Amino acid sequence: MTDGTKKFLWGVAAGLAAAAIIKTDTFRKTCSKLVAGGLQLKDDAKEYFETIKEDAEDVKAEKDANNS
């Protein structure tokens, strides 16, 4: 067998293994948990930065009020 043929066969084997793993319920549940965790992280970060923005706006408003 040539080196190229071996690489091709390893690629086919890896593809078949990946296809088998993707079809399992465990893989799907794990992916669902990862996506849900990512969405929760996004929501938490959005809330955190909104709080920072509001605090910065309050500080600016106080500074503007003191300068007037």
C-alpha cells in the first residue's frame, strides 16, 4: 500500500467513526448542553455589560451635574 492509500483509508475510517458518534444520543445531549451553556454565558455577559453601561452613564450624569 502506498502512503496516499493509507491516508485515504484512515480518513474513511475517521469519517465513519465520526458519523457513528454523531448519531448517538449522548453526543446530541452533550451538544445541547454545550449550546445551552453558551447561550446562558452570552445572556450573562450581556446583562453584565448592560450593568456596566448603566453605571458609567450614572457616573457621567453625576459629573455633568457637578460641573453645571
